[in-house]
Amino acid sequence: MSLIFRLTGILMLLLSAGLAPANAEPLAKTLFGAQKLPAATAPASYGFYSKGCFAGGVAIATDGPAWQAMRLSRNRRWGHPDLIAVVAQLSEKARADGWNGLLVGDISQPRGGPMLTGHASHQIGLDADIWFTPMPDRRLSAGERESMSAVSMLKGDSLYVDDRIWTKAHEAVLRNAAKFPQVERILVHPGIKKKLCDTVTGDRSWLYKVRPFWGHNYHFHLRIGCPKGSTGCKGQAEPSRSDGCDKSLDWWFTEEPWRKPKPGTKKEPKARDVMTMAALPPACRSVLDAPSPVSEAAVTVTGPRTAIAARTDAAAPVPASAFAPAPKPAEMPLPTPRPEE
């Protein structure tokens, strides 16, 4: 009996130290975070923005004609070719409107999936963060790309835009992004949405795509819809065609969205910290097992034209049997009271 007690005590000690049994299934974030290159198959997104993966990804170059990629050590310059094409073309439109160029933040890991740190979404290659800070007139060093901070658009700790920082060029970048038909949503801080509501004149038809969300005062989050051919991709309902400058925006300027949890409230673990492969679409196992391209350079987009080529000259389609059926809608996660990005 004493031996049983001792063994039980050892097991409890191991668990309390965070050591899982040897046969425990590894976390999905560990498996996807270890991938250095994409799956060399036809481009396809599987699952939902915050619960899935993608194949056939391409990288946006660290330096393009009108963009520079930031935080290179994270290896999050990867996306579905359709998304990378939008970002590359947006950089051209932004420059034409007087914006020097884009500073591109996180997109996705090479094969998507949950990340080791940071975002809940960005998992299926259809999300990209673009800084509100314009690209400088020089090429940043690798060190600067790690340490340089974006500039908040807000006045101090308030919920309102700082008029000394915000310009019509910021508005133009968002307008250009929203007018891409592939773009379904652009997430910004509620204060930025209010600024647009108060100041945009003329054509306001694009404002419905700009959605208020927590954070997003240093960058905006661009999201495209499920690409054609990605039958395993689970999209979102299209936003209401209202410009969003109504009571739904007023709510963000009440206490409710910012109320802190009551003392003693149990904090739920982040989804990425408990998610295993069993929680992801079955196709994601095949995405992990798929071969890599010959090199990163072979799947890197260097300009708007190469982005289009990457989209049209994709790898040959894989057999239908290569991937298991996509999860049914009922298996997708339900939104929480405070939705994650």
C-alpha cells in the first residue's frame, strides 16, 4: 500500500511541475510553431480563422517595392496567395495616395495553426496586421525590425484618436484596403472607427467593413474571406451593410467593454494553450505531414506581380483523398462574450 501512495505522490509531483505523461498528445501550437516552411501543395485554407491551418502558403518578402516586413524572427510572413496578393497590391495603392509604404506585421506561420504566442486568429492564412506607422524612407535593419515600436493612434490612455497623429493618409489606407472585394473585415480600435464615422465625407460605402475591436490602436487587422477552392474553409457571416456609426459603436464608449473581471474570477486558459490536433480539422494532420518546398525563396513574393503569379501558378491540386472531410459547422467554436481576434 505504501508503494502505491509513493507512486501516486510521484505522479502528482510530475503533473504539478507541468510534466505531462509521455503518451500525452502534444499541443497543436507546438507542432505548427516548429514548421519553418509551408506545405508544398495547392493553396487551401481549412477550418476557421481561430481554429485551423492552411496549405500552399507563400511568404511576403522582407523587402518589397512599397513594404517592409517587421518582427522577422517570428517567421509569420506566410499566408494564402490570395491574401499576400492583396497586401502587395495595397502597398502600391497606399503609395499612390501619399503613404510611403506599408510596415507589415504578423500574417501567419508557414502552415498556419495556433501560434506559440500572441494571436488567437491568423491560423488559416487569411489575416494580416498592417502598422499604422508608415514605412520610413530607408530600409530598416534586422535589429530595428525587432525593436522598433509602432505608434498608437490614441491620445494617451483615452479611447479617442490623437488629432496630432491621425491624418487623412491613415483614412486613405483603410479606405483602399476596404475596397478590395476579397477583404471582408478590417479590425480597428473603437476610437479609430469613431474618428472615421465623424470625418469621412463623400463615399462612405466602405465603412461597414471597418469593425471596432479591442486593441488595434497600433495596427489594423485585415481579413479576407475564404478563397475559391478552399471548400474546407469556414467563413464568417458578412458584416451588416450599415456604416456602423450607430448604437453598436456607442457601446464601446460605455464601461461594459472595459470592465475588469471581479476579484477571484477564474481565468480560463487561452485556446492555444490547450488545443491539440484533435480540435483542428482533420486535414491539418495532412498539412503537417506534407512535404516542404525546395526553399523559402521558391515561395516568396517580391512584388504585386509575383503575388498574382503565386496565386495563378499554384502547385498541382492534391487528390481529394489526401485530406479528410472538413469539420461540420456544428463542430466550430461558438463566439465568446468577448470574442478573440
